Amino acid sequence: MKRIITACLEQTIKFETEEEFEAFKGQLERKGVKFRIISAEPKNDGFITRIKKQYNQYDVGDYFD
């Protein structure tokens, strides 16, 4: 039987504004999700961020090292 030991998602997300991105970060913090911002850059048509975040409350292991 297999079991998930550690899990992490890496996502690239486009937000309309930096304020929308800040609200997203606040939501993750309120939910207790572990996350790390890899990059966050304003672009002409929005705000692009790359983020690693915990998946389904699994341990993140060494993904954030």
C-alpha cells in the first residue's frame, strides 16, 4: 500500500492587482497553509507570482529548503 509522505504544489498565478495578491496571501495565512513566494512581479496586464504551497495539509518535507 502506498502512502503520501510529503507533498507540495508549485503554481504560477496571475492576479489583476497587487492588492488581490495580498488578499490571497492573507487567505493562505488564515487557513494555516504553509507557503513560500518564489517570485512576485508586476506586469503590464497584472501581477504574476510563483508560489510553493502545502498540499492538503501534508508535511512539506524539504520542499521549502
